[in-house]
Amino acid sequence: MKNKMPRTPFSTPLSGSAKETEIRIRNIMSGPKRRPPVLFLALVFSVCIFCGNLVSCQVKETEVPDTRAGSSLADLPDPPEREPGMEVRESQVVLEDIDLDGDGLADTVTATTRFDLQGNGESDITLTAVLGRGETVECQWTEEENCLSIAVLMAGSVISPDRDALVLGLEVFGSNYGAAETYIFELTDGSLTECYRTENASTISGTYLTYCSKPEDSPLDSVRIPVLVDKWHAPEYYTLSWNGTGWDFVGDGYFTDAETVTVAGGRVLTLALRGRATGEEFGPHLIYDQIQVFDGDMMFNPNMLIQTILPDDVPADDRFLYEGFLADGSSWIWVQDVNFDGSEDFGIYCGSSYNGPMYWFLWNEETGKYEPGFFSSVNLTVDTEKQQLVDTWKDGYAGRDSYTYQFNDQGERELVDHQRDDFPMPG
């Protein structure tokens, strides 16, 4: 679709012809070809002077009262009144060609939300179904706690394989993490009836239907609803399904973060990091139990999977306290070309001390996979100009050690310098 600039009475349309456009621009830049007659210029000058006098008189007549001479705010004109409803927000979505009553005729549903930002935080929601046989069914209700707008409206065989149910997602206006609720409606005895609504305070936008991947060959569609893990990670998805007598709401047990890396030749790969909660009362709360590497940006496509990296793939090293792939907080992965070969490598946080450590996986262009590399502290500095790594390890309050590395022609990391800084002891 081509985007067109709107034409207004104050705009000059340009032709699609390059030649005509060039002539127009030349005329604009070169100015008028002939000088106006002298008498015409004199007449225009006289009119300008006369108009100037009129303007001066008008300004003088409308001067603001002098407040120093006893005037008050009551003498000033009233501010313009706020137009009624100017802060009202309304959203509407139309869903066509669905079958709510199973009669084979196409039905149409319109969902509308309305709330006033200056009001008391209530939202009015309306569902209007125009059935194929000509009947109209409407459902209205008010949500008193949140200002809601439509995130998604879908229909699928969620409750019965013979007819559609409505899946309505409403997002909370102004939420900084995308808070949303999901509702299920069914046409029962000529009325749109609410069958389910999420009441999890951490559900967010992103609900979808499993049209293509129905669980365990079930004839019913299930609803996938995201639940917030924390502000640093992707959500964990839950599956909402009808079991014949009630609803099951079951989580995947993991979330998946994604990161892209660029390797030789500009090839883009996707790292899919599967995370979960450990369930421990103390220690790391979130960990990654695997990292999948996909070719391109088509994440989760099995045909594009290059390799799977597990925490057990890290070689043992007694010098470092290795705790697996940790996912607490925001500093869970670092993407950087650390061996200066033109391909981005990645480091994963794997220790809970203030030094880290991190473990680096290096891209091998010959094998087309990531291979185990080395441990570093979280204070690693990558000097691209000198093509060196400066790895700084803090020794509590006693001092710090800085190790400088560079890579030889065989791609092996070599220590080229070590500096020790001792901190002065108090007293």
C-alpha cells in the first residue's frame, strides 16, 4: 500500500512527472520574471500603511485592564469551558464470519469499550452479536476498578466443537507492564453469557488461540494466556482449556527469553533461553536449563534449530564457583565479539558473587556452532582498538587483580599482563 500525503487547500500538489517537478522548483527558486509596475508598488505600499493604522487602533481598543489601577481577576474574561466528553476514550473491534449458534450462518460481533480519564476509573464494555438469521444479541457490563481497552477479540471452538465461543482480551490503560484480563463468552439460550475470566493480577497482553496445535488431539481449541514472571523476562504461558465440566489453567513451567546475535557474513541467529523457577527458598530464584540456537529470526521453528546448549556443557573449573545458568535480575546474558573474529559471542551469568563469574561461548565458523570458551568476571572490559580483554577480579576490600588477554593466530586466549592493586587498609 502506498502512503499518500493528504491534500489541503493550503498545499501545492506536485506532479508525478520528474520534468514538471523540476520546472516548478526552478520557477520557485528563480523568483518572478518581471518587475511589477512602479504605480502598482506605490498603491500596495499605501494600502499597507493604512492597514497598519487600523491594526494599531484595534490593539489599543482591546488592551488588558491595568491591574495596578484597582482591577481584579473578575474583570478578566472567563477561560473557555471544557467540552463534555473530551477525555473519553473508546475502542472498538469487529469480528466477522464466525458461528456462535452452530447454525452454519455467518455471525458478526462488535466489541466496544468506553471510559473517561477524568472519571472514577470505570469502564463500560459492550458486546453486540448480529446473528446470521437476523437476530441481534447484546451484552453490557461495567468494570469498576480499571480503565480497559480492547487488546484482542477472537472466536474458536473453545467449549464446543460445533460452535464458536468468544475470547475477549482487555488491557488496562496506562499499565507499565501490559496488564490485561481474558474473558470467554458463549451464546446460551439466546444470550451472550460470560463463562470464564482470568483473575490473576499478573496476566498480561498476548493471549492467542491454538487453532493449529490442539493439545492431545482434542477437538477443542485452547487459549494461551501470558503471565508475568518479572519485569526483566518474557512471560510464562498458561493453557486455558475446557475439560467437559470445568476449566483447566495450567502453566508451561518455563519462560523463554530471546536474544539475537550476528555472526560472520551478517548471518543472524536467535538464542532461545528457556528459564524456570528453582523453587528454592534461598539462592537463585530463576535459572536457564537450556539455550537453543536457531538460524535466522524464526524462533521455535524445529527445522531451524542449530544446537542446544546445557549447563552441563560448561567444563569444570575449581577456580570458580559455578552455579549453572542464572537468570535473576536483568544482567543474564552479554552479547559481544570477545575474540575479535567478526562474529558475536555470548556470555551467560553463572555465579551469584559480585565477581560473577560469567561463562563465554565462542562462535566457530567452521563447525557452524557455539563452543565452550572461558570464564570471566562480570567486570570484563573488551578493548576493540587493542583487541585485548581486561578481566578484573575484586578481592573484597583488600584489592583487585586485572588480567589482560589477547588471542593468538590459532584463536587461543593468552595472558599478556597482570596488575595487582592493593587497597589501603583503614587506620
